[in-house]
Amino acid sequence: MSSTASSRTFVSALLLALGGCAAQPRAPQVLFQDDFTSGLANWQIEAEQPGRITAADGVLDIDVPAGVTLWFKPRLDSPVVIEFEATAVAAGGPNDQISDLNMFWMAHDRDGTEPVYAVARSGKFSEYNNLLTYYVGVGGNRNHTTRFRRYIGDPFLRPLLPEHDLTAESTLLVANRPQKITLIADRGRIECSRDGEILFRFQDLAPYVSGWFALRTTYSHLQIRQLRIYRPTND
């Protein structure tokens, strides 16, 4: 073999070896998860009226006649990604109204009380106005609106930008259709996506970087599956 051919063979082998040792993409660092097989120990429930809330066989089933908030107990710190599958159930039940898949994230009390669910609340929606939090309501107002708000801790004022007030049918709930919800709080980058499509993207110049996550609904029947909370891979 000529020296030129030998050099080419050596270079090819070296490139192949380097390729095999190339850095692989980092897997997300899972912080918390709930597969809903062992009850409601991970959740603090605030309900206006009695309802049926269970966590078994892989499903968090929320079947309620009025407002309810379920706080996930661990505190979250940015950057963080929250993912889960949600279904608005329409199967003829008394609460199967197809409405209000709502979420708080990075929520904390204006007065600094911790954890956020240490404050006794009845589950009535107006009692959450004093939070500092991000909020999304998909299919609110009996499935007529989808909205994003940045709560500022004011008892009455909940700012709503025009671009964060959606009414298109494509942004609302569809009965019995599972959908993957992704919430992001990555320092000032705040996002909510559904099935990989961004519903809201907000750049917060004074971000909420620590707090709690909650699911909320009112007079509806939701099923939640496969909750995962993790660090984004770009951290």
C-alpha cells in the first residue's frame, strides 16, 4: 500500500472513531413525575363543592361541579418544563361540560407565605388574584376563550394583553381528544404549547423564577396523565 493510501486509511479510521465518540444530546433531567397510580399524596386540593377526584390506574380524574384547584406539592425553580396529557371528557356525566383546562405555574403569594397552598382558599377563582404567577386557561368561559395572564398580586387587576386573548376554535378544547400540554418557565422565557404548537410565548423582563404548579377547572370533567417536570436540555 502506498504512503498516500495509508494516510487516507488512517484519516478515515480516525474520523470514524471521533464520530463514535461525538457528544450525544443530553437527556432531560427529570425532577418530578406522577403516573397517577398511587393516590393523591402529591396534591393539595382546594374545592368549592364536593366532587370526585381520584388518581389511579394512570389517570388523575377530576370530575367536579364547581371550582377546584389541585396544587402539586413540590416547589419548582426555573428553568423548568412541565408536561402532561389532558383530556376533556364528554361521556354523558353531569359535569361533562368541556370547559376550563386551567393552569398556574411558578405561583407564589404576594406576602411570601410558603408553600402557596398554606393559605386556606375555598377553590373560588377570585381568591387566587393575589398570586404572583403565570396562568393559562384553555377553553375557559364554557369553551369560548383561551387566555394567558401574568398575575401581579393585585386583588382585582389581572392584566390581559389583546394577543393573549384567543377565541379561534383551533385554540379551544375538543371533547375526548387527548392533548399534550407543555409549560415552560426558563428564566424570562415563558411558553405554553399544545401538541407541539405554541399557544403563548411571553418574554418576561421580571420573571417569576420559583413557585408552585397547579391544575384548575370549574364545572367540568378532566383526565390528566403522565405528568413530567424536568430541566430543559439547554440549561
